Amino acid sequence: MSSYGNFVWYEYNANDPAKAVAFYKDVVGWNVTPWGGEGYQMLAIGDPSQGGIATGGIMAMPEGAKAMNAPSHWMGWVAVADLDATLAKVAELGGQTLAPPFVVPTVGRLAVFADNGGAALGVIQAEGNMHPPVAQADKSPQGAFVWHELMAGDREQALAFYGGLFGWQASEKMDMPDGSVYQLFTGPGGSNPIGGMMTKPDEMPVAAFCYYTAVDDLDGAVGRATARGAHVIMGPMQVPGGSRIVMAADDQGGMFALLGA
């Protein structure tokens, strides 16, 4: 299966990288190792030297984002075949480039854009193979990113945007208790949903993605998170399939979510 149009990497931009490493190593249990010599910390499921799976990273907040007083946050990265063509399509569909293309040696060309509702997302034209996403949450190891949730400026406009950009396809719709609609979506050509999107509530200042990580013991992970200063925003609550979810802000204010038993 091609990785194009699918999430392949997840990155935490931290105002305090050392604090973020300590938090997520404890809460999620990722193996954390330095990479690249620039203070970048690689997150892996298991030991990468023993066949573990690298799935993301933690880095210091870029200077440009610091100048804008950006809070610590997670950024998802989607693989594309042609970065320049993708950014041209972003503009055509009503989005805008936030960070123009730049090169990370041995990794590829990368850029960051905002969609037509203002949510930020990264795109990467990779030099080599990237780890493909894990879409089946109930079959995923602890530390796998398993769900991608967009609180959109407008759900229907966002679905049209990402359908045109990446080939994401609408799946099941779910009516929410407050009268809103939660739209599941698949990756390009996929049959299993990899995420959901809904129009953000008025009290949410900006549109944004939230990324769910699988954990074996949800209550234990939440306990570790709150002990380190996290604040639970929603949950724990039951979701279809028998799992439970929690959405929270970590000890630097970065939004994250967990899925587990």
C-alpha cells in the first residue's frame, strides 16, 4: 500500500523539549533516543536497534513559531509524491503555506500548510520509506498513533479540501448528542477509517488536529499524566469498538489523546 496521502510521522514541537521527553516517555512508554545531532529526540515503539518502530519525534519549537507565541503542540505529517504540486493544490483549494519547503538531510523535503479552515498540517516528500500508519486501533501496540481527529473550521468544507488534496474519503457519519455530526474518513483508497472530523465548537479558538495514541492501560496512563501536571479535557468515555478515550492537555498545554481499554 502506498503511503501517499497517509500520515507517516508525528512530531511534538515543545517549548521545553526535555520536559516533553520526560512526560511522554512516562505516560505513553515510548523509547526515546537522540537523532540527528540537533537536539531532536526520536520516539519509537520498542527499541529501534532491535527492530522497534520509529513513529515520531520531539523537537524544540521553531524560532518562527516561538516569535508567534505558539503553544507546544503535536504536528502530523502526511506523505506526498510531489511537494510543490501539493502546495499548489493547497492554494487552489483555499489553504495557505505556513512554512515553505525545506530539506532535512536523509529524510526529504518538508513544508507546513493551513487548510481552508485554518488547521495546520505537515507534508513530506520523503527520500526513503516512511513507517506507514496503523489504522486498526484494536490491533495496535502501545505507542502507535491510531486515530486522527480534525476539529475543523467547517466539517463539509474540510472534507472537500482533504478529498481534493489527499484523496481522503467520507465513511460513516455519526450524530452527536449536541446535534453536531462526526464524519469518519478513510485514507486514499482505504476501507478502514483512519480518523474523524467535525466542525469545531465556537469556544475553540482555532481549528486543529488531535492525534490519538494507543495505550494498554488507559486509567494508568491518565494517572501518570495528571501526576505530571496534565489536565483532562474530555473523558474517559466509551467509543464504538469497546475502547475508551481521553483527551487532555499535557504539562506544557499541548493537546493529546489516548485510546485504550
